[in-house]
Amino acid sequence: ATLLTGGFLLVLATIGVNVAGVVTGLGLGGIVVALAAKDSVENLFGSLSILFDMPFAIGDWVKIDKVDGVVEQINLRSTKIRTFEDTLITLPNANLIRAAVENYGARRQRRQRFTLRFKHASSPEGLEQFCGEFRAFLLAEPRMNTEKVYVEVSEIEISGIGVLVQWFVEVPDFNTEARFRHDALLFASRVAKESGIEFAEPPR
């Protein structure tokens, strides 16, 4: 191959072609081709990584670096993610080789953790009743991880008395998760009224 290339360049020089320019052009062209091939290979490896490692599938809610949304398409070169602002982001599969992929759709259980705040005038008996009934509501859910249910008074601050609520529940998708949270919060609101305690107003 080297002899053929040398002979070809010698013939070009004989007929008056600027051989130095040709060599330079070939060098730059080779660099461009090499860079293009590098990107293609990285995208290919990224696609193979998705295929064999299965970090996510179409329809999964994922977070990849700063991109947060639902996987809409997986192609050989790129992956398309629909964000919750309804924009479409295209990620080269080469980026996925090094990126940390957080797949919310692969969660076996979905956690909810938040603090409910009540006024300082709330009676200890009322708070105890609220915690007990809300805890019983959560434990009655058949999909609930009963070992990780937590409804307890956790703090007393200027903003009010805080009750920390936490649960882990097995649900198939985000809509079911949101519906259960909806039902749980409405139950908490009703129990608070029945217990004679009021939620604290946000600080001004």
C-alpha cells in the first residue's frame, strides 16, 4: 500500500500537481474521517450498552445528567426524551456511555416523604390521634411496605409543629402514585379536622 501511494504521488509530481498540497489535504481529510468514525463508534457502543444493559426502555421516566423526562425513541445514534415541559431532547448515545442514568420507572417501590405542619395550639391528644389514624390508613393499603411507614411528630419550630410522613408503596406508574398521594392527603385533611388540630399558616 505504501509503494502504491508513493508511486501515485510520483506520477502526480511528474505531471505538475502540487504533491505537498495533496498530502496536506489527505492528512486533514484523514483527521475528519477519523473523528467522524470515532463519533460513530461511540454512538454504536452507546446503542449496544442500551441494548444489553437495558438501563431504560421506551416509556420509562429517566433522569440523565440534567435531562429529566420520558424516553420516547431509542435509535442507533441517539435517544429522544420528552421532558415534562413537553420539549423533545435528543441525546447522542455516545453520551450515555459515561452518563449516570437514573431510571425512576425501574423503582420497585415509590417513596413519599414530606412534613405536615400544625399550629402550636394543637393539643398533644389531637396530634396523637392524627398520627395514629393516618398511620393506620397507610398500613391498610395492601401495596404498602409496612416496615417503612412513618407518621410521627418530628419537630417543634417557630413555623409550627412538624409531623414527618413517609411511606413506600408498590405502584405500576406515576399516575397511580399521584392518585394514591391525592387520596392520602385528603384523608389527612379530614383526620386533622376530626382531631381538632389546624395546619399552620406559612410564614410571611
